[in-house]
Amino acid sequence: MRCFFCKGNMQASTTTYMEDLGNCIVIIKKVPCYKCSQCGEVTYSGTTMKQIERIITQLKNTLTEVAIVSYPNVA
């Protein structure tokens, strides 16, 4: 697979995904991704994005300001 931006090689890796929901900041650690070896651009598979959306939906109405979860434990 080639990077959309710089055409470098994309390699399987993991990353930390962060999203600000307004009332809560969600941090998901160890998310599987493809990362460009040249520029560092990150891309997620469709399956991974569905899992991220499911995790965020579950955490949207939490009473905490910051939620940190590990992807392998909640996916």
C-alpha cells in the first residue's frame, strides 16, 4: 500500500487515536493502523474505524472529562 500524500510505503503499526467530544476527550491507545514509513501519515481500515466509532458511542455520555482506553481490551 502507498501513502496518499507522499507515496511512501504504508506499514502495519499501532497508534493513539484522540477525539474531543466537547464534554469529554477520548484517547484510545494501541489502535491498529497503517503508518507511512516516510511521512508518518496514519490510515485506518474500515473495520478499525467501525470499532473506534462503537467505542466513542459508548463513551459519549460518560461522566468523566477524559476517557483513556486500550483498543485491544475494548474492541
